[in-house]
Amino acid sequence: MANVLSNLAADIYTAVDMVGREMSGIINSVTINSGSEAVALNDTVRSHFTRAATVSTITPSMTVPEGDDQTVDSKTLTIDTTASVKIPWTGEDIKHVNNGAGFKTIYGDQIKQAFRAIVNQIESGLWAAVRKGASRAYGAAGTTPFASNFSEIPQLRKILVDNGMPFDGQVSLVIDTTAGANLRSLAQLQKVNEAGGAELLRQGELLNLQGFSLKESAAITSVTAGTGSGYLVNNASGYAAGSTSIAADTGTGTILAGDVLTNSQSGRDANKYVVGTALTGGTVILNDPGTKKAWVDNDTLAVGAAFTANVALHKTAAELAIRPMADPPGGDSAVDTMIVQDAWSGLVFEVKAYKGFKKAMFMVSCVYGVKAWKSQHIALLLG
């Protein structure tokens, strides 16, 4: 069975080009750390982040002053998830299907479906990471955005710009297909003289708006919120703007990671914050950069209702690391191996052929990990 996969490569690539696929806009909106070199499960990818600088005055002196001490944070991404689809064939199976569509055609479609399933799993994992890692949110839970205009987009931009995120051509807004349908229905985007092009009207292609590359994702669905109610800020000194660790008491129920939390004290703070770490031991952690305004002891806290989490983010705010899984020295029992790139998502997978007793098995696989690195560069659009 040597070169089994090489002989079938044309069928694999033909199937990849023709298969129907769900939208996977989040994968194409983050940093992809991929390659053909194999890694071990639970290997780590390390990244470093600098903190905000402190500005000091200049005092003339004959002695060169010491530099300002700075802390460089180190964060890690763990490649902790395996994904595989195993496709068995017997000689009799192949004989039967060759009387119809043919083994190569069916096999190619099975490889295509394997790519589809794994990509959808990765897309869902990325969406979960970035929605839980967002800084703040805008919009009304339970109300699909863009019903009559796209006024939500400038508000998302404001959140990210206020957080210091650069609009440098690497920013995406990934929405579900319901919000996409609303956006495509807006008259001002369909009129060529107002939209500046005919792509939306003729091809249904979402155009860039106000610095956002618009994409869709089938992974974006409704998020069930925590059951927390009646919680109050529990700190006699209150909290200054920029606080992330908030003590809360008197309430009941849960405040979960990814929930949208507000200070509902009248006139205090209209911002909607995303919870990074669930309420534990009377403390809830908000994602960076924390509160935009000062909070006062006994301010009322409210957990938002269930919502659809559309995501705006910079490409460097989150990362997907994906590799083939490492084999033992000398290889495993596979008789052939090849690396195939999925044309739809751009991700690279390993395809292996194994032979047994009157039976063969083909496996599509990868190991991967996802991480939201920088909350300041992620915001949610509620729907």
C-alpha cells in the first residue's frame, strides 16, 4: 500500500474544492500558528506582552539616570486538544462501491467531511475563547443587530479605540448569519452609489465597514447566561476606574465566565463588562481593561440575559496553534502519510493510511490549542 495517499491526492483536493461548508469567519480573523512539524499533546506556545509605560519628567544632571523598571508579562497557549476522523474500508466495501460512484469519489468526499467536522470544532472553540475573553459588549441581548441601520458598528469601534486598539487593516467583525441577513437587507448598502460598489448587491459579499472586515460564522449561537441576581458591590472603599477584581455579596445564583455584567445603580455606569473568571469565593473577575468608571460600595450588579455573541477583534488578539501529532521514533504503523491544506479554512491537516487484516483505515487528524491573548482588543456585539 505504499504511496496510497499520493495516488488518491487528486481526489482529495477535488473534494476539498467542491464540498459544501459552514462559514468559519473566526478562524480567518485570528493569528494562525500552523506548520507541518509534529508536536506533542500539551506542548506550549509562549507569548510576551508589555505593560503600559509610565511617563516621567526630565531633570538635567551630570549623571545618566537609571531606566524605568518595566515588567514584561509571559503568557502561554497550550496545544491541548486532539481531533481526528477515522475512515475504515474493507476490500469488499471498495468492490461494492466501485459498481456505483466509485471508491475514489466516495473516499474524497469522506476526507472533505472530515475537514469540515474538524474545522467546525476548531471554529467553535475559538468563538468560545474570544467571547469569554472580550473586554466589553454593546447592543441589546435577544435583539438581532442591523435591523434598520448599522449604528452598532461605530459603538463597537469606540469600545476598541478607547481600549487603545489600532485600526490597521487587521480588525474583523464576525457575525452570525441572521445578523448577516439583516446587514445585507439594508438599502443603503445595496445602493451602488451609496455603498461604493456592487459586490453586496450582485454577489452578496459583505463589504468592509468603518475599519472592520465583515465575516460570518456558523459557530456563533446563543449564550445561556448565569442565574445571578441581587448581588451588590462589597467593598467599603469602592473601586476606582480600571478595577478588574470585584467583590460581591448578598446575591444568589451564578455569575459565569463570559457573562455580561453591568453596574445597574442609576446613573453610575452604562458600560457592559464581560466576566473573565466566574464568581468564586465572593469575587468576580472582569476582563481587561476593567471598569471604565468608579464603582461604589453596595452598587447593584446585574447579569445580562441570554444573548448571541457576535465578536469584533484584532487579528493579534487571539491565536490558533495547530500541528500534526508527533509520532514515536521510527513512525507508527501507518503505511503512508501526507499533509493536506484545507482550501476553505487554510488549515493544514495530516492524512494517514493504515492497513490491517483485510481492512484499511484512513485518518485525518491534528492537535490544536486556542487562546484569547488580549481582552482589550476584543469586544462583543450582542444579539
